[in-house]
Amino acid sequence: MTFAPLPEPLPAPVVDNHCHLDVVRDDEALPVERALAQAAAVGVTRIVQIGCDLPGARWAEECARIYPNVVAGVALHPNDAPRQPSLDEAMAEIERLAAAHPKMRAVGETGLDFFRTGEEGRAVQVESFRRHIDLAKRLDKTLVIHDRDAHWAVLDVLAEEGAPQRWVMHCFSGDVEFARACLDAGAYLSFAGTVTFKNAAHLREALVVVPRDRILVETDAPYLTPHPHRGAINSSYMIPTTMRTMAQVRGDDLEMLCHAVNGNTDAAFGGTWH
């Protein structure tokens, strides 16, 4: 497995609002400095690093502290929550990290995943999700939600708990109906390389109905590399490929959409950072 070549730079800066710089895929990973430099070279000037287990959360907190153009989110991924020997102890560590310094902007990715976790683990997933929602509200952090094959269950839990002021549906995977339901509940919808896939017409249909002030873009790197480079290892520098597809699908001017996404990310994650 290899990395794709750098795409043509964007006409204005954008933020990759969800990536995993620490994750090694098929024994390959870009050094952080190189990943950030390559991203900046094509107009992806800032990154939200997501840590979704305890080692990854500790790494994300340190990364945000070291690199000026990185902020972070921390959580127990819904597939990781059922594996914890003590959910109480794990959540205490997540809370400590989430409150460590002002560049810790998000609690996430949390949520529900009914694809990889079976019935036996779902009660723990729901309990973990509820605790993360509460944590985001208590610390005034952005809630970043992972949703796989659990669309309406995610919204049910959010409705029961009360959503925080800012929340993001990471790697949006629903259709138009679900997009409208998320928007009605106050979400920002983040689109990944999946929106470029040939079999993802439902995502492109959903993208069209999202108001310009609620759209975000992400890589979920090193996964979900956009077409035509599916199979390569993803990195934040691939955002321009996804952004160009998004602008084309929506009929938006690319530069205008870049400015909108950049501003939306500031709004979604609690302000600018340098």
C-alpha cells in the first residue's frame, strides 16, 4: 500500500477536522512533521487530531500541545468502550485529558457502532455515549460522533440526554432524511472521502441539502482515501480531492466553499487556533 501524489492546492485554506496522525496502516505512516507540511502545502493548514482509545487520547493531547496548527479530541471509541476493564476509570482519564489545556477542543469520537459490536456490547456503548455527552456539556467541548449502522439510535440517545451546544456528525454516512434530522438537532455534518465513492450517491444527495454554514470536511486518515486513489493510505493532504468533489456536487464555487468550511470549523470547534 502506498500514498497518493499531492493534489493541486486549494484556492483558500481549510481544516481537516478529523484525522488520526498516530495510526499506522499496513506498517506505514507519515511522520507528523511531514504529514503537517504536506497538508499545508495544498491548503490544509490546520488539523483536528482524534484519539479514540486511552493510548491514542494521551498521544492526541501531547500532539495538540506541541504543534501550533493542531487541536485535539479525546474519547473512547464505541468499539473500544466494551473492552474497558473499568469504564469508570477509563472515563476519568478521558476527562483529565479533555480538560488538560485549551487546545483540547473536543470529546470524541464517541457514539454507537452496530456494525462491529454485537448485541452483547451495545449496552456498554450506550452507557459510554451518554457519559461522553455529559462530559462534553460539563467541559463545554465539541461532541464528535461516530455513527455506523446506528443512525436513529444515535439521535434517540442525544434527544434523551440533550445535545451539547456544538456537535459534529463525523464521516456522515446517512441519506437526505437523516441529514435533515441531524441538522434539525443542531449538527454540523462532516464529509469524508466516502462522498467521492461511486457507490455513495446517497451521500452526494445528502450533501446538496446541507446549508453551507453546517458543512465540514475530513479525511479520517489513514482511512477512507477519496476516489480515484482508493486503496492508498489517506493523509490530510488529500482533502483537496474531496473538496473539489463537494463543490462540484453542490454547484458551489470552490474558493467560496473553502472559506465557508474553514469558518464552520472554527465555529464547530470553539474558535480559531494558531
